[in-house]
Amino acid sequence: MSKQTLQPFGTDIWIVDGPVVSSAGFRYGTRMVVMKLDGDGLFVWSPIALTDALRTAIGALGDIRCIVGPNSLHHLYLQDWQQAYPQAAVFAAPGLPKRRKDMSFDGELGDAPANAWAGHIDQVVVPGNLITTEVVFFHRDSGTVLFTDLLQNFGPEWFSGWRKIIAQLDHMVGREAQVPRKFRVAFVNRRAARAALKRILAWPADKVLMAHGTPIEQDGAAFIRRAFKWLTG
């Protein structure tokens, strides 16, 4: 595994890409985001594989106070981080505690931020999807919106063979990140999803991060509107 490095993405926010993992025969890159809270506290979003190099880099930034699993699909390394940082509170998206009954969580993510990160990070639960319920975050200081799997964009050469064809049909590959077709179909309560999206679009978004795709570094709000036009009409 290559050495992992924290890359600044704005004021008090860093990203680090981890190893590739497989799910249902498809390869996915992993990405984690670290955000600064009051003092030297840190908020970790969607943790990746924990290495000694990563522990050292994060230790230079501060102390981890909160770790979140932003949907029920991103949990592979949560327990490792919980064990490595027992002082941190671990929060789960709706549906994740049921999937990870082997873990104990300090709270379930809702539409209001926990006291530990209120004032720094806002959040919205996007309900009504049969695949997963995702919690979308907004880091105020950097103007960054964080999506997990609702937006994806893999490079044209990432997949090959029949997987490439499926990825193209599923909108996982394209000019810019999109909502995959499987997630669109899985929104059985589009009215609830539109209400959540309205709150997301009210944020003064400048940038957009996603777990699987090239970061958007300007005009974030306009990008989100384009990506969800299929939902809003």
C-alpha cells in the first residue's frame, strides 16, 4: 500500500485517498475527509484503512473527537478506527447500526448536527432510498458539501470489459459526477428526497467532495443542481 498523505482542500479540511476495495465484483477507490473542530478536535468522515503513516499525519493535526459512517455502505474500517481511538464518539447513518450489529455506536445521525460539531458542520439526511440512507454534510469554513455514494464519477479507464459497459449505463462514468441510475430507481419516496435536496441547495456551496469521483472545486451549488436535475425536473 502506498503511503497515505493528507491533502488540504480548504480552510480546516483535508482529504486522503486510501486503498481500492471490491464490492459485487467492482473496484472502488476509498476516500476519507478530516475537518477541524474547536481547539485541536477533529471530525473524521468515512474512515479509510488505518495505517501508521496515517495515524502520524492525523496526530499532527489534532485529536480525533468524532468519527462518522455517512451511509450504511461505508463501514468497512469503522471498527478499526473505533478501537484505535476509543476516546472518539462514533456516529452512524440510519440503517448502519442494523448492518453492523457487532459494533456499538454513540449516536445515529439525523438532520441536526451533534453538539460536538454544530457551528462547524451542517448535515441533511436524504431519505426514501432503498439502497441506503445517506447523510450529506456541509463544512462551513471551506464551503464544501460532502456526498458519499449519491454522486459518483469514475475515470473512463477505471473499469474494463463488461464492468465498463455496466458502469456507463449506470452513469458511474461520464463528463462529470452524476447520481448512478441504480440510486435514481431506488428513490421510492422522491418527495422526501426533494425536500432534503432543497435544504442542501440552500447551503452556500463552493466545493463538492464525494467518496468516488473527482472533487468539484468551484461553483459547487450549480454542479449539485445539474446532478439532481432528474429529480427536480
